Amino acid sequence: MNAEPQSPAWRWSEERIRSTVGRVRAGRPLLSDQADSRWPNGARTAVALSFDADHETPALRDGLTSPGKMAQGEYGARVGVPRILALLDEHRIPATFFVPAICAVLRPDEAPGYIARGHEVGVHGWIHERNSLLGADEEFDLTSRSVDILEAQTGIRPCGIRTPSWDFSSSTLEIIRDLGFRYDSSLMADDDPYELLQDGVGTGVVEIPVEWLRDDVPYLSTDMAAASRPNVTPMSLASIWQAEFDGAYAEGGVFQLTMHPHIIGHRSRMVALKALIEHIRAHEDVWFATHAELAAHVGSGLMRPPTQKPSQETSFRSEQEY
């Protein structure tokens, strides 16, 4: 298990603190020093829109299987995704859809549909599991099977991963390396892409950082059994994201955004997303890229040192095969 240490941190030695902090760390920034030549075709900034197509999986993971919970997730696939795809088509924007494998199992035409419209499909876990609660072998197995399912359905092996809930265990980076991912998009050490370090050594893996500030969940999610309630209006949220884009544009950096079809896909929220996209589109020198395209561009010079796979084979695959 990737459990937290039992002894309180104030009793740790300096060596233990350093090794814990240094397990996964931000390495060198990957943007060119020359702001006027960072992006293709002389663009001033890069925009990477992403959608985590979770649908029913967060509820399924927790055993919350009531029809009401299932319907909330179904809304994302039934209503949110078509609206999102129509908006992206209208503005000719490529995006990245991170898909849990169980969503692909339940709807085998969904991931191929994203590819057919020019978008990228990335890995987003098996059933939106919490990686830090898994042993290394089980985490490897679930991630590996997720890759296999998406590749079988789309004909393209995913080159990127976003861990469910951005949950990163002490084994996750090694698994990412073992499975040959080009990039991860789960961590928050910068505004712009950087190389991931493992125990102080460069891995060649590009990190495309995320942030709760640039995610629809904290602002718009609702849980009737908890205190989670929408705390901003859709247009107020659009103004926050617009300010984030304006900052990235001024610096010549990356504007990355994470959204969920069952959250952003409602009518008023799509109006706000459209307004944001129109604001970005008003700037002619913007490069819209999938996360894979962004990783390939900024990480073209990175070396990929080899890593060893987990030493023990797991039987979880055969016991839970779909």
C-alpha cells in the first residue's frame, strides 16, 4: 500500500524529509528562453483544453450505485459530450479527452469518436481509482489495462496520462515511465511544462501542470450530502479563466484548462465556455494544441532513460478481466 508514514513528520530525520520531498520533483522548465520563438507559426501562447470524461466512474469507485448517482454521470456522456464536441467543431479547436477505462468499456464508441474528430485520448485510470490507496503492482496493472483498452478501441496507443483526481502515489512516476508515457498532466509545480525528476534524476517525462484554479470542479460541483455547492456563476468563472489566459498570453506561456462533461456541459456553463473561447480566439497568435502536441513540442530534446518494471507479476488482471 502507498500509505502515509505512521510517525509524525516532526520526528523525521533531515535525510528522510529530503528523500520524501525529492521523490517526484519539478526539473528544468521546458519553454524556450526566446518568447518570440516558443510556439509554432510565431504564436504568442499555447492553449491546451482538456476534458476528463469521468461519467459514472467516481461514484462507481466509491460504491455509490444509486440510479440518481448513475444519472449524474450519464448526463456527461449523453448531453455534455455532444455539446462540447459541437463547440470545439465550431471553433476548429483540438482538445484532449482523458477517459477512464470503464467509461470506454461501457461506451466503446466514445473514445474512437474523439479521435475521429481530431482530438486526443489520454489515460485517466481504470475506474477513477485513488492511486495512493493501491499497491504498486495493482496500480501498474490497472494503468496497463487502461492503456490496452484505449489502444484497442482507437488504434492509437495513448502517450499521456492524467491520474484520477490528480492522485499521485510514490509508485506513479515509475509506472508512467515503465509504460512509456510521453507526458503526465496531474501535478502543480509550475504554470508551464517542465521535466519530471525521480529522486533527483531527469526522467524525460514532460509534466503539463494542472491547477484547481483552472478546473471546473471546485467552482461548479454539487454534492447534496456534503457542503459542496457551486460558489460562482458561470460567467464569473469564465472571467477567472480569462484572466488566467491573459496572464499566459502576456508571458508567452501555456494556458491549460481541465473540465468535466457532466459539470461544464450544462447550458449556462457552455455559454460561459463559449465566451471564454471567443475571447481567446480574438487573439490571432494563439496555438491550440492537444496535450500530446504540446508535450512533443516542448519535450523534443529530452532523453528517456530506461527504468525497471515492478519485480513481481500481479494476478489481478486474470481475476478481473473484462
